[in-house]
Amino acid sequence: MTDSKPEKKTAGAFDVRSIIGLLLTAYGVILTVMGLFADPDEDRTGGVNANLWTGLALLVVGIGFVAWARLRPIAVADTDDEQ
């Protein structure tokens, strides 16, 4: 007897968590760099470097999304209807 279970594949690059994670990470890098090297303009934000802290938060969340997608991939059943 042969085992007729469908072979499972992962969503890979088409997983929405990967796309969201990469976008958040890219925006996080841009804001972190701007927070480190640009004028912080802390008068308007109450003494806080908003670009730096927002960029770091986006980096953490973005890397978390990418790690989540890599560690727990979505399994997609391969359904070949052969008749």
C-alpha cells in the first residue's frame, strides 16, 4: 500500500508575515538612521528623539514577524487532481 497523503509545502516568500516583517524592518532601519544622524528636533516631541525610538520599535516588531514566519511556516497542501 502506498501512503496517499498530500505532500505539504510552505508558503515561503508569499507568506504575508514575511512581507510585513520586511517592510517594517526597512522602515525601522530608515528611522533609526535618521534618529542617529539627523537633527532630533526634540523641542517638538517633548525631549524625546521620536525617530530613534520609533525606528527601534519597528526593527523589533519587523524582525519578530520575519522570525515568526521562519520558525513557524504555514504548510500548504499540494493538491494535484489527477483524473
